[in-house]
Amino acid sequence: MRQFHGILGILVVFTVVCCGPKQNEGAGGAQPKDIIPAPVEYAVQPGIIRSDELARMPEKVRISEGAVRRRLKGRGLVDWQIKSAYWLEVGKKRVTIEAADPEGVFYARQSLKMLASLDSSVVCCTILDWPRFRHRGIMLDESRNFQGKDFVMKQLDMMALLKMNRFHFHLVDNPGWRLQIDAYPRLTQLTAWRPEPDFWDWEKDEVGGDFLEEGTPGAYGGYYTKQDIAEILAFAAERHIEVIPEIEMPGHNYETRAAYPDLACSLPEADRPDQWELCPGKESTYEFLEKVLLEVFDLFPCEYVHIGGDEAGKRNWERCPDCQARMKAEGLESVEELQSYMIRRMERFAHEHGKRIIGWDEILEGGLAPDATVMSWRGTEGGLRAIAEGHDVIFTPTTHYYLDYHQAPDQYRAAGRYQPLENVYAFDPMEEGIAEADAHHVLGVQGNLWTEWVHEAWHAEMMLYPRAFAIAETGWSPASRKDYPDFERRASAWAAVARKMGYTVYGQPN
Ligand code: ACM
Ligand code: ZN
């Protein structure tokens, strides 16, 4: 993410956002109308239960697809929605949950947890609920700043409470490679470590700085071992969250080239205007990528791998003899087609191993790989084009979902656009003119936290929350339930709970 940088202030001042009246003060208990994301259908019933008693009350769980389908009759739901749907009844004597699948039971329990933590009592009620979109995601950039396993697990916990279900793990990029790869140990022995903790101190003139050998005193960085990833995956799976790893290609590979210089185009240093691209001409580049991906496929059970594809400079390819030879041999007429050749080839490789690819919207240029899912980040145009070409899309536009942008004029370090909570909440992919017949191509929505400006864990959380609450609601709740003033009331209440749970949430502490 290189666009729109600019420091926007240095003071941490907790003001402005998310400071409506305190939730449920004297209101007589939490109700379904108080939770995030807003549930689809609910009713309150006579009776009120103390929240601490609720946790001890008997719970009757019934997993029956037939029963859930009968309850949901006439709502026009598709199979993946039914799998996540739940019926929850908070009665005076017991809690009843009905779902087609353990996933639905899990979501019912998240609603219950949220109700019980919002107030000291909960009003007896029923909820019938299901998600609107199947991808409700957060992306964390661990390359520019490395937070590590405990931080990730803590955010997975909050995502689960918000019924978010996709964690996009941006593990590799110019300032650091963060994943153990046995075939290429230099990636973590060298390029997981750098002299400067601060990204901007490290990056010089839009070009990366130096790396340090692992174990060098004072080196900043870190990486995930395969054991760490296995622990994160188990933790995520318990919360019905899928982890999608991103292995960037062909751009954003400054660190990869530092570890394995042969992966760059074979040009004299002075004749290499682009600093972070792999050479798509050399066969050895594909050998490298395939070996890396094989280890990634072995590690991550997810159906998808994200292959990046964004912001590759292509000037080296115009001059590189290997790139030129490849273009000639493959009948490619432009460097955009050369990138597309690489992405298509990696898609074929992924398919051979039972995987599908996701790429940033630049993968449209030069021709989209046949089965690729597009992550639309430069606004929504790329997403709309991909849908018109019959592809699936995840919307994560800079205009609404870039969580490195500041959320108030006085915010501590942040990238240079203004992205307050209301603006995040306002986005709805279906308002972009997508035909009903194409709606199934909209997989969902995702907030992206790039970390050029974000070093400390508390700062990362402050950028995530409360804005992730808004993305969760757009991802789960029906469009007809969206109501910003009401959301702000609920976000304020949930922010107070989240702070008690130990999260840093932007806005006035309540
Ligand atoms: C991106 O922000 N470069 C996807
Ligand atoms: Zn080349």
C-alpha cells in the first residue's frame, strides 16, 4: 500500500468518535437490538436474567438442518447461509440453540456472549439470524510491523465475537518475510530482520533499506514458525475463522530479492529502475514460487491462497533479456500480459493442488486468470469489471475499508486519508450497481490494516476498532437493518466492553 501516505498528526487524543449515550444505563437489560452485527429477526419476551446466571444456565443445543430449514422457509437462503444460521432462545430457565451445523451453534453463542457482556442482565428473547455475505474479513499486514501470535489470536477472538470469518494474513512484503519456509531458509534468517523498528526509518526514498542476520543484537523483526502457524490455525478453526495466507508476486518482493538476488531480473544494478519485482522471465522464479507455495499449501488448509499481484513496476521487464525471451516464446505483447502469464501459471499450479487464487485488482490487467477471485482495493471499479467477466469479488476499497487511514483529524500516526467510522459504515457493495443475478459473485467485504504507520499493538487495535465493528455489520446484517445512529449507539456500548476486555478502541472511553 503505497498511496496517500502522509503523517497526520502526532498526538494521541481520545475524542469525538463513538461517544453516544451509554448503552443500557438503566434500560433494564441487554436485548437483541443492542448487539453487533445487528441480528436479522428477533423478539423480546417477558422476563429478565442476570448475566452471571445466564452463563450457568442449562443450554439445549439441537443440530438439525431440517429444523433450521423449516424455520428459515421462504427467506430464500442458500446453503452456506443455512450452515451459519442459528435460532437462539434465551428463556427464564434455559438457553435453546438450534442450528444446521456447529458453525451456527458457534454464532448463537457469540450473540449470547455479547448480550451477557453488554449489561448485568439480559432480557428473555429469541433471535433467528444468518449472514448476508460469506467473506467477512480483516487483513493484517505483518510484514511492515510484526505483532506475533498472541496479538493475532487476540484479534481472532474479537473477530469471532463480531461473527467475522476470514483472516487475511499478509505475511510477506518488502520490509520483512514472516513465514518459515524450509526450502529457502534465508527468507527468515535474513529478511525477517532489519536495523530500524520504524518502517519509515527503514524505507529510504521509496526503496527498502537493509536487513540483518537473525540473532544480530538489536535487530527488529520476527517470523512465524510452522508450529506458530499451526497454533494460530487451530485457534482460528475453533472460532470458525478461515486463515488466508498471502504470498505476494511479482511485486512487493524487495525482501525476497535481498535473500535470493537471482530472483531479480538479470540487469546491471544501474539499469534496474524497479526495486521490488521478481523476474517473470526466468524459469527459476517459478521453481522458487512453486516450492514456497507447496509449503504454504501443506500448512494452510484454506481453499484459497492470495497471490498479491498489486503494484508491480514493469520497467525492468521491458529491458530484461529473460523477460523479453519469455514474452517472445509465449506470444505476449505487453509487460501486463507477462504479469498475467505469471498469475495464470500460478493459478494452474494452485489448481493442481486443489487450491484457488485471490489477487488484488491489478490481476485484471493483461487478462484475468480463469478462476481467480479479485480483491477490489482501488475503489470498486476493478471489482465491478471482474464481476462483469464472471469472477468472484471481495470488496476492500481504499475509499471505505483502509484502516491505516486516520479516523479523526488529531489521530496519532496514520496514513493520509480520512476514514471515520461513519464512512466505513456507509459502504455497501450492492449499492455499486451490481445486478441481482450477479450478487452471488460478491463474496463479501474486508477491512485492511496496513502497518507502515502502525508499530505498537495498542495502535494496531486502535486502527482496527471500532471500524471493524462497522465492517462486521455490513458483512452480516441485511442492508435494511443498517442505521448509522443506532449502530453508533451499539458501537459505543461494545467499545466499552471491548476496553474492559483489554482492547484499545479509538474514541472517547465510556
Ligand atoms: C494495496 O493496498 N497495495 C493492495
Ligand atoms: Zn526479467
